[in-house]
Amino acid sequence: MKKIFLLTALAFSVMVSAQKKITEGKIISKQTISTDNEQMQAQLAMIGDMETVTLFKGQSSRSELDNPMSGKVTTVINSDTKKMLVLMSNPALGKMYSVEDISLSEEDLKSVTVTKGSETKTVLGYTCQKYTTSITKDGVKVDMVLYTTEAIPVVSQQTTSLGDKIKGFPLYAEVKMNQMGIDMTVTTVVTKIEPQSVSSDLFDTTPPEGYKNMKGQ
């Protein structure tokens, strides 16, 4: 009986510690893209899964993705200035950037629907709340299923257009969209979370030298 009690206490302590808020650190996630289009799926299968490394502090984040299809993509979200900087670099297109204002108006939120589900999912010891969302912008509809944890109160790329309708960072996400007539699903799963010190300098949204504005192309 004493042994069972100790094991139960240990399991409970691990669960409680896993739910503590993390205000800065590193998140590693894996992305898988799938489609019913056989030709496109064959190309995606050659690329395989992709890995994104996200550094965050407070509600600001910096994510880096590097793969043969997109090249290197860096996304910086600054929660203080409400700006998002995207840097793209690949041999075909060169170096490009875009800066967007991520502050949302009431008009912006009219195209967003969010439904809080009754389900939860446990990812890396974190209990995550389910949300189902739909966004329509410039005639393009994006449907998402997100499982978020409030233990990481940082804005993600998936939640920048949702305002305060969703709380927490998604540790699991399914994003469905149509690209050039092809239905695609992007599944993202967080595989590692590491608390660590992160410099605020990483969240500067000033475009670096040598990059061209995407809107000018």
C-alpha cells in the first residue's frame, strides 16, 4: 500500500509540474502535409515531415522552418508592437520579407468563428483544450482544429487571426485549406518544450538588409 501511495504521489507531482506556466523557452514541433491529390502527395512524401523551432518570451515568438519546398522561413511575432515579420529565403525566389499588423478590428473578427469543444488531449503531459475554428479572408477559407494549453501563454502563427477567442498555445493543430484547387491538411504536433532564457532582441520586426518586400514583387 505504501508503494502504491508513493507511485501515485510521484505521478501527481509530475502532472502538476507539467502544468506550470512557462514564460520563455523553446518549442520544437513536427509538421506533416497531406492531400488526396496523388501527384502532390507523391511530392510531399519525398520531402517528408518538417520541423519548426520556436523561441518565445512572454507572448512574443520567433519560429524557424527550413525545408526543400519552402526554403528557410522565419516568422517573428511581437506582441508588444502587434507586428508580424516573415522572412523567406530560397534559391528560386531570393530573399523576401513582409511585415503585417496583427491587431484585429471588429470587422476582422466577423470572418472568424470559434467553437470551444468538450474534448481535451494530453500532449507532453499538458492537458490541452479543443477549439474548432473557421476563417475566411480574401475569399479563402481555412478550417482549424486546435488543442491549446494555457501553460504557454504565447501567440502562435495559427492564433494570430483569432484575437482573444482562443487561450493558450496549440500543442496539436490540424489546418485544412484549398491551395490552387487542391485540398490540403497540415498537421502540427509539438514534440519538445524546453524552458530557457530567450533574448528580447530576437523579436525585432525590422526587415534586415538584403531582403526585398514581397508586396513589391
